[in-house]
Amino acid sequence: MDDMNQFEVINNTIDYYKALQAIKRANTCDNKVLDYEIKTTKVKLEKFGINLHDLDFEN
């Protein structure tokens, strides 16, 4: 994967992760599918070496 394509993939995945976090924060019920999507997206970003600490919503 070339550098620009990898950057685009990482950027899009970060945007997706942020959207999932916003949905999770607004969600008022237990949603196992949403939790699984967040978990798998987190793994993908960690594989790219992205530190997710700064991307998580603080309570």
C-alpha cells in the first residue's frame, strides 16, 4: 500500500471510529453490535500504530 493510500485508510478509519464513539455516547441502551464495531475498529487502528487514548470520549 502506498503512503497516500495508507494515510487515506487510516484517516477514514479514525473518522469511522469517532462516529462510532459519538453513537455510543448518545446510545441509551445496550448495543452489542455497536460495541463489537468499536472493538474491531480499535484493533485495526492499533495495528496501524495509532494511539487511541486521545480519540476516546472522556466521561
